[in-house]
Amino acid sequence: HENDEDNVASLSIMMEQECTNYTCGNYLYDNVDALSDLTGRQRITSVDRKTLVDWCYEIVDRCEFDRESVAVAMNIADR
């Protein structure tokens, strides 16, 4: 049962990290001033994001990679 306790502890830590360390801000937020005050970065528009997604799909299709790679890449980019 020690292994079960270790699994529960590991899962608890991962869930805590998911809620705190790996959260994604809303970079498509309409209020540019509030966003720049929070992040100090330029705003990425929905058009910018779509351009990036389209480009990613072109690359994975040309290289015959798994298209799920784009979802993973965008998840990372969204952070």
C-alpha cells in the first residue's frame, strides 16, 4: 500500500502544479492596456495566432509529422 500512497502524493503534486505553475493567461484579452500592464509584452491577436497555427500545420504536413504536434505546440505557445 506504500506504492498507492506514493501515487496519491505524486498525483496531488501534479494537480497542484497544473493549477498554479502551468496556467495560461488570456493573451487575446481585449483590454490592451490591462494586458501590457500585466505582462509587459506585446499583445498577440487572434489573427497572429491563426497565422502561427496555419504555419505549424504546413510544417507538420510537409514533414509528415503527427498533426497532434500542433495542438501540443499551441498549448505551449499559449502559456
